[in-house]
Amino acid sequence: MKKIDVRRADLNLLVVFQRLLAERHVGRAAKRLHLTQSAASHALGRLRMMFHDPLFVRHPKGIEPTPRALALAPAIADILDRATTLLASPVGFDPSKPQTFTIGGTDLGVFTVLVPLIKRLRATAPGVDLRVRSLDGTRVVAAFDRQEIDCALVPFVEAPVRIAREPAIKESFVGIARRGHPAFKRKRVSVASWAALPHLLVSPRGEDAGEADEHLAELGLKRRIVAVVPHFLAAPLIVANSDLVTLTTKRVANYFSELLDLTIFEPPVPMRSFRRGMAHKKVTFSAHLLRCSTSVSFRGCYGRAQRAPPTPVRDPKPASSSY
């Protein structure tokens, strides 16, 4: 490996690298950096010389990172985060001043955390604005490294040490069906009877089977999945107007049961619970501000907060994203 003389290296080029990675387009990156396109192209040329790699190659829609660029991205993000923290003013968080934070999450995260969070922020931090990006757990680390988000409200079981997690909310699953569904005239439904019903599967990644199907297969059973949707909040509406049944979180079920006249039942197969919390870069100053403004929300809206295990987190078997 060829050594680089740090005294001659322009570390501002790392900022250009990170913006090119996020935008995947030289022109857009230049605009975000307040540079001319020629200046951004010149900076890319210098980056290529610095790392002895093309880093970004032409693509019909702009540019795409090379494997070397993707390998460099986490380390560069960490360097820039640490530099930002080192140079940031130690002034405390002022909730009355304008602040904008970008949060990554699914519709379930928005429902579970963001709805009460916005209510809390309007009362305690009126200067804070939020922007939400659709994001699942598989893309969290990449989104942090591209500086696309300040924090994430998604469950994920592994994270590098540079990403921390705040107190988590424990989620558990129940089944829902429309009230008056003939299958639930009895108080208890057997596993075989439940499997024979038409099912709605919630799968953010578009999978055709979920955790429940694994348990059914062990019993020699299989359910018919009539429909697959990516959004948890669409499921109660579909179930309320059909003969389908589905699994969802207890919070979603309790909220919609009266609004949509739903029946809640215990799943006849064991379903693992999971923890939902806030993930953020440990050394990101903006994430520190967000923690100051939101920490009370986790406690105030959901009772005593539960601490997530220290990162990195490794479960013996990752929970399914489909149910």
C-alpha cells in the first residue's frame, strides 16, 4: 500500500467524496457544496490521484461508486464525523432556534415514535423541523455514511461500533381480523384453523413468507397468503374491509381496533418481540442535538424507557422483517 503524505493531503476532498457518494451526480454534488461543476470534477480528479482508484464511474443517471469507494465510505464518514465534533461549538441545544433533522424509518416507526414525538416537540422545541425518509434496517448504515439521515427509527440487529442506539420500545405481535369474522366466533382458534384462513402479509421488503410461516412449516402446515403489502398501517384498513387476517404490532392493533371495529387475538404460533429505538452516529453533533430534544419523548410517551443492548448488537437469529 502506497503511503500518503498527510501534510500534502487536502482533507476537504473527503467532504467532496462524501457528497459525491450521497448524490451520485457531479452536478448535484457541486450545487450542494456551492462549487462549480468544473471545480467538483477537478476535486474528483484529485481524489482519484489520492486513492489511486477511479472511485466513481459514469452511469446513465450520473455516477456510481467503485468497490474501492464503497470500502472507503465508512472510514471517511467516521473521520468527518469526528472532525465535526472536534470543531463544533460546545454551545448547548437551544430548542427555540431553528433546527432541521432528517429521520429514516418505516411507516411503523413513524406511527410508533414520530406521532407522539412531533406532539412533544411542538410543545418543548418549536424551532425543530423534521424530515422523514423511507428506510428499512438493511440501509441504515449506508444512509448514515452518506450523511442522508441524522437518526433512524428502525429495528436492526447489527450495527458497527460508530453507530449508537438510544432507549428502545419493545414491540410484540397480535393478530387482527374484522369484527364478526366467522372464524372468531369461538374464543380460541387452533393453529390449523388459523392457517386455513386467507392471510395478509406485511413485508417491507416484498418477501412472500414471514416468521409465522417458519413455525407453520415446522408443524407441517402452510397458510395461503392472499396479499402482500409493504406498509404496516395499510394492513388494518384492508383487514377491516375483507375476510383476511394478519399479524401486526400490539400498538397498531390497539389504536385501530375501535376506529375500524377490529377483533384482536393472540397469534396461535409463537412470534418474537423486537425493540424499536433511535440509532445515531455517536460522534455526530446534530445527532447530539436530536437526542437532547427527543430523549424525553421516549420516556414521556411510552413510560419507562428500556435500554437496548450495547452496540454492536448480535442476535443468534435475526428477526424476520415479514409477518
